[in-house]
Amino acid sequence: MNRRPLLAGNWKMHTTVIDACQLAAEIGKCSVGVTDRDVLLAPPYTVLSEVAHVLHGSNVLLASQNVCWEEQGAFTGEISPTMVTSVGGRAAIIGHSERRQIFHEDAEIINRRVQGAVKFGLIAIFCVGETLEEREGDRTFEVLEEQVKAGLAGVAPESMKKVVVAYEPVWAIGTGKTATKEQAQEVHAFIRKLLAEMFEKDIADSVRILYGGSVKPDNVDELMAQPDIDGALVGGAALDAESFCRIINFS
Ligand code: 13P
């Protein structure tokens, strides 16, 4: 199965308008001529529109860092799928561990977000990952199974075209401690097997599964060489144009 690689930068709560435009311009420039892989940026909501203008005409995709399931209404602090698409956004990150842990988003909320995103035509970049305590307690696969099943509950098989899964072990996020290529591959293969059980093999084989957690220029090549790793969701290294450009150009 030929899955198109996806290199995604999650800027988290970084960049003012000026920084964002500059960073997006540099990344846009180094993505010119990149046609065999997808490049995506998820800047803060406040700069989505400016970044969209900077990237206009480029092949870099734009995403929001979260999304609500409703189109509009009394949801203070939220952003709707149509707001995202109205500025040219094509995707939304959902269920990031920072949303789960710091803001206590639970499985039901995350599932509603995934369903809302695909309903309104966005690609849902659905994140899962175990904590260090869960890994050390030998609960990695149990926790991931729970997260994947809950997050994708009620998603129709045909909507899985709009879903990307991101495996981000919590202990590897922002710590400089990357999962080894073997650890990451093992989990990615597990998630794909689970997707085959939940949907069907063809669907599981076509879903892109990204790895996230301290992806850097010096580890991206070996991670991307794994058969079930289809891309990267990058935090810190996506804030540095040179590093992210190197990651986009993994070999
Ligand atoms: P780091 O690349 O900074 O570890 O962050 C990963 C991440 O959380 C991307 O969503």
C-alpha cells in the first residue's frame, strides 16, 4: 500500500503575527517542488488567516490545533469546522495529549470533535499516546486500544479517508526523548491491526499513521524508514524553518 507521507508542524501556543508570517514564508519556500509528500502547518488560531495568505498558491496545507463539532453557537473559546475551512484550513488536530492532560478533554469530547471534523469535510488528525507511567506499567497497548476505539467510535468506514492517526507517546513530547524506531513501529503496526479489526484491512492499510514526539532532523530518516510510519507530527523542530525543512526533505 502506497501511503503518501505527511509532515505536519504543530506550532502549539507559539508565534505572533510577524513570527508566524516569517516562519510560514520560509517553510513555503522550501516546500516548492515537494510533490511526493504532504506538508501541513497548524499555527495558532490567531494567525490562521495570515498564514493562509502567506501560503496562498503553495502546496502547504493548513490545519487548526483543535476544532468543535458544531458549526456555530454558544461555545466560548472554541473554533468551528466552517471557521477553519473559511480561512482555507483543510485539517484539524484533535485529542492532542496537551488537550487531554492539561485541559481534561475526555474520550467523549474528542470523539465528538473527530466526528464533527469529518462531517464538515476536514481531515481529523486524531492523536493518541500513552504516558510514561502507562508504558512502564505495561499498559501501552491497552491504553492505545481504548483511545483509538473511543476516539473513532461512530466514524463511518467511508469517513476514514478523512482521518489521520498520530501516535504521540506523552513521554516523548517536548522531552528530547524520542521513541526508538522499533518502539514506534511496534505501536504503529498495533494501531493498524486494530483499525483492520474496527473497519477493514483495506481501510487500515490506507490510513496514514504519523509519529510525534521529539522528531528532529537527525532522527526523522530512521523513523520514516519504518513500514508503518507514514509521517511526523512535529512540535519544537517545526518552529525552526531550517529544521522543519530538513524534516520535510527526509530521505
Ligand atoms: P515535540 O516535537 O516538541 O516533542 O512535540 C510533539 C508534539 O506534541 C506535536 O504535536
